[in-house]
Amino acid sequence: MLDDCYGDINMIKIIAVGRIKEDYSKSAIANYLARIKHYAKLEINEVPEQGMEKEADKILQLIDGRQYAVLEVNGRQLDSPEFAELIKQKTINNQDIIFVIGGSDGLSQKVISQAAQKLSLSRMTFAHGMCRVFLLEQIYRAFTIINNQKYHK
């Protein structure tokens, strides 16, 4: 396991605007959270939808000056091994890992412009709940890659 190799694992935090409404997304999220807990501490902070500027203020308050990555359509696309390397390097460097997912209107430029990284899951548009599922799946996949386990092909 990663924590055997690298000491204490820092927190992975996902800050997401809005609530998940679909049961299928809730179920998939719970599934991946259960899998990830064997590798890392992960928490999801939901910011209520209340207009991009108010959302931005709340997001930046939760980030509290730390580095973070935003998920946005124009961000850099990584393959799974590259994403695993990003997770591994943050862990080795004893850094918290923070991802920010915008709401249906996206993210304020205030949040995007201050991000250390801008990542894209795809150039396509997905339902909000699916973005969380896809991100959690990639986090889980990253840990299996780092630990040379069979999940990743």
C-alpha cells in the first residue's frame, strides 16, 4: 500500500459545487470512496449553488491558501499513468491534494486563475455527478497503478 512506501498519506479533498441528486451517481461515489479509503483519506466538501462569485468565495475559504487543481474543459488532459504520477508526487512531497469541480455554470475566473493546475477529464460535457464519479475512479485507478495492482490495464 502507498502509506507503507511513503509514510502518512495526506488528505485528498474534493470541493464540488452543488449536491448529487441521482441515485446511480451516489451509489458509484460510495463504491469508490470505500475502495479509496484503503489508500488515502478523502473528503468531499459540497458548496451550495449560489452564483459563481459566492461559490468562489466559499471554495477559496475551504482551500485556505493551499495549492489546488480545477477540473475544467480547457484543462490539461492526462492519461491514467500520468495522473497516477501526479498523485504520487504530491504524496511524496507531503502535499494535500485538492480538486475543485464547478457547478452547472462552471467556476469563477477567480478560482480558475489561482489554480496550480487545470485538468480536464474530457472535452465533452458531463452531468455534475458523473464528473465526481469519473474523478474518484481515476483516483482509485491511480493508487492501483502506484501499488502495481491489477485493476489498471
